[in-house]
Amino acid sequence: MNKNQRSFWLRVYQWSAGLCDLTTGILLVLAPAWTLALMGVKHAPQPVEFAAFIGVFVLSVGVAYLYAARLPMTSANAPCWQTIWWLTAMSRTLVAAFLGWKFFSGRLETAWLTVALTDGVLAAFQWLGLRQGWLAFND
């Protein structure tokens, strides 16, 4: 894959992940019960404000992705992109591990496994990209 193609697909990924988390976070903050039902969660945390609190975290992850997405892909901005990928990959890894642990110990319903898998796959993609130097941006 050439440099322009890689830049294009990295931007698509960055905007998609950011907008997905931003939207989910906003929905969890504004309408937590409805959003959890939309996700297939049958037993919302009580009080439901705990889900809104989770939404603030999800929203902040989305904002981080979008912050990097607006930066030009230059060698000067590479450290910022790399830091954001490291932090969001770590957040996703921890969320996936926690949800997986709680699901397999019988504490969470199946709908949460989708969140764990999604976060796990996106984290793995980002860890791979960091290891492979996708964000080096040699001008």
C-alpha cells in the first residue's frame, strides 16, 4: 500500500472510530436507558446515571480520535497521533479485558460481549499499527 492509500485509510479509521465513540457517548449521556436497550442490554445499571457516567468516558475517547483526525499526517504530528493511538488502544484493551472477565464470570449479559469484542479488535488493530510504524508519517 502506498503512502497516500495508507493515509486515506488511517483517516477513515480515525474518523469512523471517533464518530462512533462520540455518538455512543452522547447517546449514553442524554438517553442512557434507550441507548443500552438499543445495544441489546436488558438489565441497565441502577441508577441509570451510571451508564451516563460511562458515556462521558466513551465520549472522551471519541474526542481523542477526532482531535488526531484533524491534524495533518506529517512527521511533526506523528508523536501526537502515536500518543492518541497508544492511549485509546490501552483504554480499549482494558475495557475489553474487564468486560470479557465479567462476562465469562457470569456477571454481565451477552450484549456486553459485543462491546468487548469490538474494543478488542480495534485495540489489536491499533497495537499492530503502532508496532508496524503506520503512524511514522515520513514527509
